[in-house]
Amino acid sequence: MLLRPVDAAADAESLYAESHPAGGDRSIWTYLPDGPYESADHLRAALALAERSEDPLFLTMVAGDRPSGIASYLRITPEHGAIEIGHIWFGTSMQRTTAATEAIYLLARHVFDDLGYRRLEWKCNALNAPSRRAADRFGFTFEGVFRKQQIVKGRNRDTAWYAIVDDDWPTIRVAFEQWLAPGNFDADGRQRHSLVSFMA
């Protein structure tokens, strides 16, 4: 798994195929502020804007040699040691894979171990049950719902807030690393123990 800055020219075709029919999952756009897109060229234009953005700072998730999803760091506040990860979507080939979990681990590890931040936030539409399950699985603590916090695509959004703080991170890091270890997977790539079990 590689996380790198968005490259609109190189990424658009693969990311479009990963996120739009026939082979992609259009439903990923339901709770995101952008998309779906009319064509790969339309997505390329949006990625060109993302390329130039510093906050959010957009990253392409590359699984194998294929751009397969997007994530970003946003609300970057080094003076408070706080940052959020968001705009996260996993293309069809990354959904429910080890690579998807590894991507979140790499994002979090950079925040705490490289940048020395104190707080990593995860926010999502309160109706977005898959995102809320993911936050729980990845070790984020639920902190509450901010009612009518945004309007997204003309709809009200109550926002569910989650966070990992630096006090939590050593235990969560070990859990990720135990789960990602090759010995946790059988010959067919099935996990022997869940990430949640390591978190416990």
C-alpha cells in the first residue's frame, strides 16, 4: 500500500473505473461532498483542483500498482497538534481488504509518529453506518453528534465525531501491527483474528 499526493493526469482513469459503473461502486459518493462524475475527464478536472489544495491535502491510495482510492488530511492545525482524515473512499478493488486497513494505519502513524500530533479526528454523516463502523473498528472513540452541522448536496448533515488521541495511539498502533502481520492471515488471505480483538 502506497499513499502519495494526487496526480490528476495519472490517477483519473483508474479512480473513475474504481468508483463508477460498470466495474466501480457509485454508492461511495452518497455521503461525500463531491461526485459522482460524468466521465474520467470530469473527475480529472476535480483531481487537478485537489492537486493544488494544501488543506485538505489529498492523497491517492495505490494498491499494487493501481490508484484505488482517495484520502485527505484536513483541518490541519499544528499549533494545537490536531488534524482530521476525511474525504476517504475506497474503490471496488480496495473495499474490505487488508490494503484498506493498512491505509488508515499509515495515515494515523504519520500523524502521531512522524508529526507528533496529539489528536486525529474522523467525522462522517451520522447516517453513514459503514463509516461509523469503520471508525469504531479502527480504534476511534465516538465523541458525539453535532446536529445540523452542514448542508451537503442540499441535504442536512448531522455529523458524528470520532477521535484518537496520543494517549490512545500506542495501544492502537500495536493492534494494527499485530493485525497486519503476515502470521495473522492464512494461506487464502483470511484473517485469523479480527482487528477489534487486538484492540481489546
